[in-house]
Amino acid sequence: MFGFCMDLRRRCPPDVSLHMAASRPRAGSGTHVWASLSNLVQGSALKQRSRTAEEPGAAPMRNHLAKRHAAVAGLSLGLLAVLCLSPSLLGNRVSKAVGGLGAADPALLWVAGIAFAGMSICGALAWRAALAASGSPLPVVDASARYAVGCGVNAIAPAHVGSAVRVALFGRVTNGGCWTVGGAAAAVGVTRFVWLGALIAIGSAGGVLPRWPLLVIVALVGGAGALAIAAQRFSLPARLDRLLASFRSLAASPRDLAIVAGWALAGAVAKVAAASAVVAALGIDNPLRAALVVVPAVELAGFLPITPGNIGLASAAVALALGSQGVESGTALSAGIAFGAVELLTGMTIGAAGALALAGPWVRPYIRVAAVGAAAGVAAIAFGATVLLPAV
């Protein structure tokens, strides 16, 4: 992970320009009709570049993920595929839990997937608000696409590699580069910790979760406040000043702070809704109460991201949290597997959508239209096969 961060530092120079000429399609030797169609496509909204252009010297987007990280992601996906095809390799208990997914309500699992997607959008808007407060406004679609790519990489690679890729992508279009983006991400993380602390307090009151994470969260929030005050009162070195730009801006503007905190709260609510939908899909009573225990357990497990999408640890955290609520062990494990699987698939889907949205200068418009149409068709067929046909 340290090596990756060093690569990321080399690829994200501290001084980032905000303008790059849009790539033009290759000149062709086609007929006059083809040239007219090409001009029409180039003038359409689909082909127009975002007003936030990337710097001319920015590395190609594919270089943000080193070969070794791509290899780890591929190996992880291969291992997950083997385990999905042969769950018996993990023992009879896991195999029975996977078999128990057949009793889950597909419609509620779709609701959970939509909630997970909404959580990612809220995260993107929180990052966008923090960067806007520090002087780098971004279009909603552009910010959402860059954030989504990070979600997709996190779904297939361990160790929060996607978070570093996300910082690199935002650093290409942000004043101050990766230093400013890193500070904005930290500021958003502090607001998320506040809402996480509220959920942990609920779990601790029920005797399900320990109380010590609350002390850690209080210390982190207090340290963030001290940094914000220091950034306002003292002259800092250039890089450190860019790193703390979001802290300084949010401390000086209660309105911007409220916007960031509001989007972080909306993301937390979306994750609770996703957990509630998964729990309800397995027929577990009091799904909202169970979700209020499941979400902080999953968040705490996320501090050790040793698997792609944290799928194994997250599933175990869900199973343990539900087991503490008196849920039968087999059903609790099925819910944990369903939670991890839906979150993983949603992350991969929105990651692919984000990559497609950012690929405008390198992919011809009709290819993008075909990809979007194919994805929509697959989603419609999957929804019909899992929800509509069983209802009929």
C-alpha cells in the first residue's frame, strides 16, 4: 500500500491546471454522409466535454492503477469466482447459507442495490461539496463518475486501492491536486465518523457493540477541529496548506459544513436502508432495528480491508451482529452473504458506469450509446427474471 501511495504521489503533481483541449476524433476518409453524421455527433450533448477539463500533462487514466494492483484485483476476482461456484470449499455451513439465499425476496435485494448506489452518489456529492468549499467546484456528473470509479476498484481490489485511485482522479481536476483532494476526503471522513459514532452509540446502548470506538471517534473529531483552527490562524507550508484547505474552508463556512455533513448523513441513511432491505429479504423481524446494529459493525470491519470489497469480513460482521440479536445462525450467515454480494455487485456496476462516463474523449459516441443500451437491457432482463416472472 505504501508503494502504491508513492506511485500515486508521482502521478499527481501538486500544481494541477484545469484546462485541456478536448480530443478530436481521427479524420476519416468516408463519404460526405459519414462526415455529416460525425459532425452531428460531435455537436451533440453526448460528445461534449465537461467544463472541468483535465490538465494537459496528466497521465493516462489507465496508469493510475499499476500492473501489480490490476494483477491482485484479477487474482482476487478469480478466487471469489471459484468460491461462488463451489461454496462447499468453505465448509458445509457456508454452503447451506448460500443455499438459503434462494428464500430471499429478490425485489428487496434490488432495493438494497439501489440504496447502495444512492450511498455512493451521496459520497460523491459530499466530496464535491468539500472541494467546492476549498475553491474547486466540479460538475455533479463528473464528480459522481470519478467517485464511482473508485467504488468499482474497491469492489475488486483489497486495501482500499480504489480510494487512492479516486484521489488521483479528482486530483486531475482540482486546484492543488491530490493534496487538496486528500484533505477534502479527510474532512468528509470526519463527518462520516460523527454519524458512525451515533450508530455505534445505539449499538453500545443495546450491549451489542463495544464502547471504545466512541472514544476513538471523539479523539478524531477533536483532532480535526484542532487542525481546522490551526489552518485558520497559522501560516503553513504550501503542501500542508493545500492539505488543510477543506478543513479551513469548512470551519469558516457553517453553510458548507452543513452541506457536507448533510450528504454524509444521507449516505449513512442509504446504507441503513440497504441493510434493512437485505435483512427484510431474508424474513428477519425488525429489519430497521437490526440494520442499526449491522451498519456500525460493517463499518468497523471496514478498517481491515484485506479482501475485495471487504466481502468476507463484512459478511462475517453482519452475521455476528444479527446473531447477537437472536437471529438463527444459518439465516444470519445468509444475510451476511447477501449483504456482501449485493454491495460488491453494485460497486462493480457503478464503477463500470463511472469509467464509461469518463471515457468520452477516448471512446466513440456510438460505442458509449451501445454500452449504455446493453447495460440497460441486461438490467431490465435481470429484473424481469428475478422479480416480475416470479410474481406472475
